[in-house]
Amino acid sequence: MMNDTKFDVGGEFTHKGYTINGWFFPANKRWYEKHATNIKNGIIVEIGVFGGASLLSVADICKDNNTQLYGVDTWELLELKNGDRQTPEQLKIFREGLKAQRLKLEKITNELNYSHITLVKDFSMQAVHRFKDNSIDLIYLDASHDYKNVTQDLKSWFPKLKKNGILGGDDWGWPEVKRAVIDFCKKNNLKPIDKDNHWEIIF
């Protein structure tokens, strides 16, 4: 995706008549909805939102449960990683595409009066400071998929979870994601659970 002039929006999903984009499959939906249903008067933070396919899948559940739902993503603040060979034109297309996804999602949440949803356009390492330690019930991690960034997110967001809170994400099949989660768990005497390409850690 980073080395192509075409902006990949993933698949198409619908939510109350709106078309949204992303990479979100039935197993993802089942996992997210199951955990969101069990959280009452709580806080859920999703890191890596894109077009909102996953975020909106639990929007009504959270509304009914009086749960605050935060979506954290850099969107057009995207920075390149070492090794990315992106031309200025490719980067412009990519950032414009990400901005369009954000603006569409903002429009949907506003028109549906989803006041319980807060979209945070920021880097994960900056957004984490918005939350107190021991304050979040569920953190859904689906941002960068390289070892360094996954490890950094795990270390930074780990203290924000309540006791018995859940830290999880998808793409367990990605080698660097899996390695980062396993290494983090070993260092903290924890055990990851693998369910339908999802991983989760319950504290």
C-alpha cells in the first residue's frame, strides 16, 4: 500500500445506511461485540481506526451500555517508517485518502448523534497521556503491525487498563505482531490467548 499510487480502502461495510471502509471480518466483529457487550458504564479505546468499520460495529452496544468509545488514529498525520520508499506524490495521495476517511467518519458520528464516541487524531504515544492509569476496560490495538511499534503500544497502554481489563487486537497471523505480544507477555508474566486470529490479554 505504501509503494503504490493507488490508495487502498479495504472492504466496504454498511452502518445504518452509511458506507464505510476498512479491514474487518466476521471473526473480528464477533470478538469485539462480545467484549463490548460485557462492559457497562466503561471506557473502550480503539487504536487504529481508519474508516471506522470496527469502531462503528460496537457503537450502538456502547451507547446502550453507557460506555465511552474512543477512536485513536493518526489519519493524515501519518509519518513514514525507515525503509518506506514513498514519492511526494504517493505520500500526498495516501494522506488525502486518510483525511477523507476521517472526515467521512466524523460526519457519520455527528449525524447519528453518537456523543459517546470521541475521535482522537493523534499519535498513539501522545494520545495515551489523555487517559489515567487503571481507567480503561478494553483496549483494541490495531495500529502499526511492526514489532517495534506494537511493542511500544503494549508498554504504553498496559498501565491504562483497569484490573480485569482486556488488551487485545487482530492479525495474530502477522509474525511481528505475534512476536511482540509473546515477548511482552513473557516479560510481564502474562499469557496471550489466541481466538480466531485475535489475541487478547486479560489483566
